[in-house]
Amino acid sequence: MGRTQQHVAKLTKRFIPECPGFGTHAFRHLVATDYPRKSPNDFLTVAVLLHDRLETVLAAYAHLREDESFARYEAHLKAIS
């Protein structure tokens, strides 16, 4: 584990209650999962934020679009019932 990784793990353990700490890869994952949920179909921004290619982001996180779509459709069905 690199110095940055260790430092981030130490900080997250210290400032997030009951958290054992997590590293920089977890931050990448948080960005890549949370942002598209709040801004559907804006995977280009995620690619820019992660300094990654759009194709890579779509391959890794496009399933979020499906998950959210099903949840929105279920909510729609409940609303019209």
C-alpha cells in the first residue's frame, strides 16, 4: 500500500464513525457509482473525473443505469396502481 493509500485509509478511519478505513480506490468507486445515480446517463463526466476512457466507465458502471431504470419503473407502477 502506497503512502497516499495509507494516509487516506488513516483519515477515513479517523473521521468516519465505525469505519475501518478505506483507500483511494474506494473513493473512485464512490464517485463512479454515486454521480451517475444523481445524473443519469452522464457517464462522460464520470470518465473525466476518474481520468478514464468513456468505454472503460461504461463497461464497469453501465449496470447502474439498468438498476436505476428498474427502480424507477417499479415506482411508476406503484404510483399508477
